[in-house]
Amino acid sequence: MFGGEGALAADEREFARVKALLARTIADAPAGDAKPPRRVMRPLKDAVAPAEMPVDFATMRQRYTKCQLAMETQIVPLRRRLRSTLADRSPSAAKLAELDTVMEQVVGAQERALLAGVAGRLEARFDQLRGASTEAASPAGPWLERFHHEMRGLLLAELDLRLQPCEGLLQACRQSLIRS
């Protein structure tokens, strides 16, 4: 058996780091990235301020997809790392790690396809909320805040779903330490 408690502790820290990073990414997603610093400018004489840009779903879809990509790029290597740690524990643990590899290949493609379709369903909700709002023409309002809240909720649920295999691998690593 390689690693032991030190390797498990490192894997648990990495899991917590990835989860926290992705949760921060999701928290910031609906409203976009931090606003760029504003330049102080003198107004031009007789200049007319441009109307605020209306909110469209294309921006929201881009932010949602960005979060999905962040999840993919952070969770896939974490899962590989956890499988490697588990495989080093014992022959039976190595079989479990192998099974997880197969499950990722078999279920992963279908899961990715289903998750990719969430953005389309989210667009219908965006249109529904905007259409029901009396402030729909404005770029901000209660309807948009509600949409942001729902979008965050969907992304957090997706994060939980994507992290389930990693949590299972961590649990298997913990169990292998107890048995040894």
C-alpha cells in the first residue's frame, strides 16, 4: 500500500480546493466577471448618454458554458488523481478504480450531452421570466435577479452531480485505510 493518510489528506485538500474554486466561479457567473475599473472622463458638451444595453440570453449562455468548461477542466484531472490514489491501495481498490474508468467512459458521453442541453432549457426560463416582467426592457430588475439565482442553483446542482464520483473515490480511499 502506497501513500496512506498523508496521500488521502492531500487528495481531500485538492478536492476541497477544486470545489471551492468552482463554487466561486459559479457565484460570479450570472453577473459576469468583475467590472473593469471606470475611467473618470469629463462629459462632452451636449453629449447624449447612450441607452443601457438590453439583456440578452447569449451572454448568459456564454457564462453558463464557461462554468461547465471550468467544471470539466478541474474535475476530470481530480478524478484521475483520485483513481490513481485508490489504485495504489490494494488489488481490490485497483479494480474499483478500473471500474470507475469504465463508468466514466460509458456514462460520461451521455452525461455531457444531457448537461449541454441544460442551457437551452435555461433560455426558455430566461424568456419566460423576461416576458412576464413589466421591467423586461430594462437591463436589470427583479426578474433578472431571479434568473441569476436560478442559474446559480442549476450550476451548483451540476457541480454536485459532477463531484459525486470524486466523493465516492475519496470514500473508497478512506475505507481502504480503515481495512489496512
